[in-house]
Amino acid sequence: MYLLTDRLVCRMERVWKYGAAVGLLVFFAGNCFGQLSVNDPKAILYMMERPTESLLLPKGENSEVRFVVPPEGLSDRLKPLAEDLANRFGADTSAAPIEIPELNLPDLSLPRQLPRNEPFSTFIPFHREMASRLIEVFMGMRTYADFVTAAGLTRDLVNPSMWIFAVQVALTHRNDTRNIDVPPLSAVMPDKFLDGAVFRQAREEVTVLTPGERAPIEIPRDYTATDVEVEHRVAYFREDMGINVHHWTWHLVYPFGGPPDIVKKDRRGELFYYMHQQIIARYDFERLSNNLGRVKPFNNFQDPIEEGYFPKLDSLLASRVWPARSANAKLRDVNRAEQQLVFDIQDLERWRDRIYEAIHEGRALKSNFDYVDLNNAQGIDVLGNMLEASALSINSNLYGNLHNLGHFAISICHDPDHRHLETFGVMGDLATAMRDPTFYRWHKFVDNIFQQHKATMPPYTTQELGYDGIAVRSIEVVSQGNPRNEFNTFWQQSDVELSRGLDIAPQGAVYARLTHLQHAPFTYRIQVENSGQPRKGTVRIFMAPKFDERGLPMPFRTQRLLFIEMDRFPVDLRKGSNTIERNSRQSSITIPYERTFRRLDPTQVTPDDQEFNFCGCGWPQHMLIPKGTAAGYPAELFVMVSNFADDKVDQPPPRGCRAAESICGWFERKYPDRRPMGYPFDRNPRPGASSIRQFLLPNMQLIDVKIRFTDRTELRNAANITQTRQNSPSRPRRSL
């Protein structure tokens, strides 16, 4: 009797608090016992599930949680239906309630201007302005509970894609959310990564079958084109889910707009240059492995874009297919008044020419009419912010918005004035841009601008490259079951769980099976001789193709731009001989396979997952090694040991999870290497070093390696899914 009375009092207090109509929703929904709260770290994770459906619907794989939303968090359409919704989603469910309290929020009129069913793009300045305001609101909340409350009160009122972007930026940067494992965007919005036919079949699966009976929906590797389109040979790279998630996540950590304390990070502009330079180098490596020439930069904006692209993606937000681009489309002037975006292609050309002029003059003009010197180690950072057009650009009026609006002009070349009411293509979204072949042509053009600046810098001297008393004697690559100094690649199938991003009923696990490139694990074994006292060094490992498209050795000035960074780490060197072993899973470039494909459900984190307490930023481990060829693609592996005293940055290590530091840095710390990014290959070689062999010093070593591709397919991480399906593993898997 006491419990019943206490529960009744609790519910009546809620009716009094929220008022009659909406109070009934709380009255019928709440149980006041065993209730979760907005203080729970899981609350924000549940809130990110199925972002296109109302927050009022139960969340969780088994609908174990529901949110109780006050009037201010309901749309005008839902407020009059509050009592009906209370009966529909409250009284007839046993889901544990999470009550969102009332909270006086700052003005949200700006972010609410973007309709909920419109695509969102950070490349559109007005969209970025709206998202920045929402990020400011989330970052301005004093406590975690207030942040979750603000997120809950805005979730059904603003555009879902913009809300996800703002929430994930805030989760990445708030001090009180550092230990919350933010799910990858592929788990939240799988429609940005998977063939649209998956979702039709997923609805069929959940309608007819129970979770234990559902088989994974297998996505063919070649679902966007055939090899009649030569660019499709490298579609496995461009359309890889982990690669595209990496691009999105990097821009969460380094957004080009938003509150100043989020945008302004150490060497941010330089990292924009280096991360994308490494993407282009890796893409060229893959192209050479597939008998394709290196990517051609998109230098002339008046030329037609030779490559077409048909993404085969459906937008669950806008309920329409992502638009395609036919071959030989041309850029045209943009006039989209509803997005407050009007610019000419000649604007892009003017901004390009002004940036080139600044590079060759060795100085750039600031908005206050002072000049900043570019002919120093910091010049690349200034240039990176100018070229990307981040909020840190020294003069956005003069140097414009070249990178971002170039992306957008390509993405809407099929309908630049919106006369056909078409939305932008994949180049207009951070999560999908890398799928398009033109992304790499555009970024080769951008990288060539950076290389113009690098060409103005003096070559490194032997003193800047050497390390007296240190000699790298030998390098060996060891991989179980494979010949020495040989990398082995193959196809692998992995299952990803989709239900947290799909607003379909009934709930329960739904799986898609992806085929992606993978490599056998390997270990570097390096012999280093130290003729002096014990000291410390930095091991830097790079790899590059040995020959060009014609099978000829590359000039070092060309080859240096194709060196992909494989790893970088400090090492203690005792006097005499030192044997250094380093496993491929430890790479400073990558995040683990498990971070890309394993579903880190807030209620199902296993002890094995603790090993992979990585932030989401990093190149996917399964794409560390390029594909290679069946005969064994010839490449060169370079190892250098530099002087740690010249490399180190005095600072404590980051708290919480760690990212792939070489391309993501240390969160809210200085970049953990004092050298220029890409050192020692970021500048032209010294006179006389026309080949890589002539470039070598005693603290460097180079060996020939092969990358051998085996056309076989292995199945990975299906065991856990089979257990989930109980007695159903014998059922044939579905195929598109």
C-alpha cells in the first residue's frame, strides 16, 4: 500500500509539473522506480538511435528505454496529441523511462530554420552557421545532465542530420563526455554508407522474422558499377565504410566552423593538409595496384568532369535517392537562394589565383591589412586554414571559400540553380564525399597548391635529417605463413548491425554483410645500432610504390609524394645493438578493426572491447596495406630513426581514449611531433639526391617489399551473430 501511494504521489507531481495534457503522458509513462535519468552516460547514446523517428518512441534493440518529453521538446504537431501518445507509448510498454526535465534554453530560432526533411551539409555556409549555433548551445550547458536535457529538448525540433553532427561534435569536445564511446556514424545513419536496397530488405526481414531468425543481408562488392567503368576498379577503396567514417570523424574533431575554442587547435591547418595528402597518396597507391594511372588533378574548372558517379544510396531523411552525376558534367554558377548560397565558378578561380599569388610572394594579407609570412614552418598552417576556409582563415573576404564551395559546386553540378528541386550529391556531405572519384581529383588539385608552398621551402640538410651515432642496420617484415618482406591482402566479409539507425518495427537486430579489403597481421623487426650513450629516437616508417605506371623507377621528387606513413613511435636505444619489434595493430595511423565493425552497444561491451578504447578518429586498420597484385606488387619500405630531442613536444599525454595520432593529433594537446608533418618527405630533396637511395643517411634504411593479393574471401566476426540467431545459422543469407 505504501509503494502504491508513493508511486501515485510521484505521478501526480509530474501532472502538476507539466500541466494537464502533456502531464498525462508523464503520468501514464512514469513508474518512479528503477528509472534511468539524464545523468546516465547511456542516455545520450539511446537518444542518438533512429534519429529520424520521434524521441517519444521506445529506444534500444529490445525497446527497453523510452523518453518522457516535456511540452517544450515537442513539435507543434505533437503537442495536441500528447494524451494519445501517452496511451500509445507509455501505458502499454514496460520500457524504463528517462525523464527529460524542463530547461530554459537559449534562442534556437536560427538552427530551427532548416526543415527536418532537408539534407544538411557543412559545406553550405548557412547550414554551418545554424549548426555552429546548436553546438554553442550544447557546449554551453554547465553539466552533463543539462547537456543531455538540451539534446533531448531539441532532438525533435531541428534537422536530424544537423542534430547528430552538433551532438557528436559536443560529445567529442565536452570534458564530461570524454569517456562516452560515441558510436560511429555508420551505426546512427547507415543510409550514408550502404546500398539503398538493404533497407527495403531490412523492412521485409523485421516484418516477417524474429531477431533469432534474421540472416545478414549480403551487399555485393560491385553494387555501384561494373568494370566497364575503369574507375570502378578502386571502388572498394572509395566506398569502404571505415574510410568514409574516418573522413566524417576527422571533421568532427577538427570542424571548420563553430565556437572558436572548438575550431582553434594546434596546427589545425597543417593537419588538414597532411591528412588529405595521405589520402591522395594512398589512393594513388591503390590505383597503381589496379593498373590505373595516378589521379589527375581537377585544375581547370571549365573542363567537363570525365568521371560519372551513381552512388546507389537512399536518404532515409529526405526519402529520396542521392542524385547521380553523369560523365562529362560541367560546373556551373550556383544560385540557390533558399540555402543563401550564390557564387560563380569564376569566384573559385579568383580565390585560387589569390592563394597562388600569396604563396609565390611568400606572404598573405590579413583582414587588418597586415601581412603574415608564409616562408617558414608555420606557413603551411596558415595556408591550410585559408585554403579550407575554416573559421581561422586570416582573410576570408580575400581568399574566399575555395575548398568548401568547390566541394559543393561539384555536388550540385546536375542542378545548380535548383530548378529541378534536386538536392546535392555525395560530394556535399562529409560522410559520403570520399565515395566519388572526383573527390580525389579535387583534393589532388588542393594538394598541388600545398606542394607549391612546400617547393618554396629549403630542402632538409643532412644535419636536419641525420642522427649522429645511430645506424639502421636492417629491416624485416614478418607475417605468419607468408614469405619474408611480403604483405598479404585478401577480401574479408564483416557483419554490421543496423537496427540502431533504422526507424523500422518491430525492433531487433538487423545485419548487413560487407566485403572489404583486409591484410594478414605482420610485425616490423628493425635492427638499430647506437654507438653512443643510451638515448631516445623516433621510428618513422613509410612505404611507396617502386615503379610508375609504365613500370619505370620513379624520380625521387615524384616518389616522395607517394610515400604513405605506416607508423611512428618513440623508442629507447641502449648502447650497442637494439632489436625493435612493432606489430601492425599498434600503428599510429589506424584505429582497430573492432572500432569500425564491432557494435559497441552501451549494454553489450565485452572485456575484449576494453582493449580498443580508441577515439573514433583514425584510418581503418583493415585498409592499412594497399591491395597489391596477385604477382606481388613491388614497393619500397623506408625506416628512419630521428633524434627524439628534436621531435618531442613537452606535454602530458591525452586523457581517456587515444586516436591515431599521426593523422588525428592528440586531442586538446599540441601535435605530438615538433617536425613538419610528413617529414622527411614533405620537401624537395637536397641537391644530389635524385633517387631514394641517394637520399639515405646512416639513420635510414630502405628495403624492397611485395604486396601480394590473394583473391579469396574470409568471413570475420560472424560468430557473435550466429549466437544471437540461436538455431538459425543454417539459413541461407540474403543477397541483394
